[in-house]
Amino acid sequence: MGRLPICCSAGETPRVAIAVALVIGVTCAGLRLGAQQPIAAHYLVGPEDTLRIAVFNEDDLTGIYTVDAGGNITFPLLGSVSVGGLTLGEIQDEITRQLGDGFLVNPQVSCEIEEYRRQSVYVLGEVGSPGIYRLSGNLTLIAVLVQAGGTTAQAGDEVHIIRSASGRVPAGPVLAEDGDPEVEVIRVSLEDIRTGRLALVTVLDGDTINVPKAPTFYVLGQVASPGSYVWTRGITVQQAIALAGGYTYRGSNRGIRISRIVDDTRIEVGVDEDDQVQPGDTINVRARRF
């Protein structure tokens, strides 16, 4: 698909309802775009993060420490301390443990982020502005989707977060088929995000966020606007025909047929208006007999 654009701000939102809902979700969570107020308790520290570590009544130990490429900091008395992949609380506990092992009696240690590293997230599929987003802080799925301009009218009802199963940060976007042992695929419902049923979902450095295109179905025959329409879960034949503008004056609600693929074989079945439509269905509305 060619080189992805590098993005740092949101483009225009093609699907206002979803984008507004996502913005509301960010606001209600007390976040601002760009992760200026991140959920630091869950943030995993990595190379280029800068930490402020304070030890009570120990000015020589209190200071600013930058995580090196190997995920380590150099701390007085302790030397190299591995902090990569740990939360702030875990780093605090580790330094407390090491200082208490022959250096200080009951050390009181606090650890916080002084400056976040820049992280790359790849956003693909049905969003306003697909591309590479270089962001900082503890990233959430809601914030990244808003940065990418929200979802389009053609978006499906799920978002896929794809990441390396090994924990390594990939050099580019990751695409995978179901069952691929090299990657982990997390499926998130857009409806659960919009309604607040789902807690904030954290996005990691190097993650690929893919918003697949929604499945479609066709309505043909005696309807006002024959054509292709976006399938939504639970849609009925009656609702599908309404999307197509309803029956023409010659259209009949009797004898409606659906062409459907079952086990790689296309079949034709008779349906009632209350029956549910499946992805890929072709609904054929016949003319009334006068």
C-alpha cells in the first residue's frame, strides 16, 4: 500500500458521531490528546524515557535518570538497574529493595516520569487519516483513534490491535491472519467504546491498529435505490429494504429471496421481513402480480 504518512495531528473526521463519542470518552477519562495526562500507573517504561527518582533525605541519590537503549539506568550505589518493561511502581519497589540490601535502612523511594519517549503506532483501515502516529505517554485506543480522525462511515464494528507476540517493537506495521503464532490480535468492539462499557484499552509502542471495512450486502429489484449497503449486526430484511429507500409502487413484500453463500456454495432462500441479513447477502425484491 506504499509508505504510510507520518502524522502528528488529527485530520477531518468523516464519521462525526463516532469521533464525537471518542472525544467524549477521552474527556470523561480526564485525558488530553497527546497523552499529556497519561495513566502513569500502567505505563511500561522503555528506552529514552526520563525518570525522576527521589530518595527521602538522600539528596545525592535523588535526580533525573534517562533509560538507555538497553532499558537500564545508572543509579548511585547500585550501578546499572534494569527498568525496561517495568511500571513506575515496579521500578520504585526494585530500587527500594536494592537500596535496602546493605546500603540504607528502610529507604523511602518515589519514581515518576519526567519526560516520555516518543512511540510509534500504525493506524490502518477505515479511519480519517491512516498513517504512522508518533505520540508520547501511556497511549489509549480512544486517543489514538481520535488522532487518526475517527472512523469512516465504511468502518466495521470492531477495531483490531495487532502486536508482536515476542514483545519486540516491530520496524513497521504488522498484518496477520487469525492463528498466526508470531502476533497477538486483540479485538475491540467500537460499540463498547462508544457506550463506555469497555474500560480504557492501552496501546503499546509498535502496535498496529486496524479498523476493517464493514461487510456489505446488496438490495436489488423493486426498491427505490438498489445497491450495496453496510451490514450491521442484527439488521433485518425489512430494515435493509428501508435503507434501500423502501419498496417501489410495484414492489412486493412477498416472495423476497436472498442469494447467500453457504459452505462456499451460493444458494437462494426465501425469507420474511423479520429474518436477519447476513454479510454478503443479495436481497431480491420481486414485483407484485396485478
